[in-house]
Amino acid sequence: DLRHKIVEEMGLPHVPVLHEAITLRDFVGNVDSEKEFREAIMKLADGESINNPHREGIVFKSTDGSIIFKVISNRYLEKKK
């Protein structure tokens, strides 16, 4: 996409892309409540990074760009203290 092309042309690294197109339910897994969803998404955000021992978090973007949000890893925040 255009963002990757611009970053590449500038010689800058781009964060790893985990999925180009996946539903939030397929990424997070089958959960029955909002609480379980939050716990599952936080666990994913706390996971290992491709480039570092721990992720800073995960950014989610809808395919049409209308929704973007980031889940910040608690492990990352604790490390930054």
C-alpha cells in the first residue's frame, strides 16, 4: 500500500504487519463477554514482538480506515516506568 511504499522510499523501518485483513473475532478468538474480549486483546498486546522481546502494543485498523485503535501492552508500560 501507499504507506509501505513511502516508508520504503524514505529508507525507514516499518512495524511488522501481523495481518492484512482479518476480522477482530478471528484475531482475538471466540469470547463470550466484553470482559473476556478485553482480557484476550490485552494478552495479545502483551505478546512477543517480531523485533523485540516485548511488543509496545497492537494497532487495529478497519479495512476502510474508519476505525483505528491501539491496545498498549501493560508489560511495555511497566518497563517504561
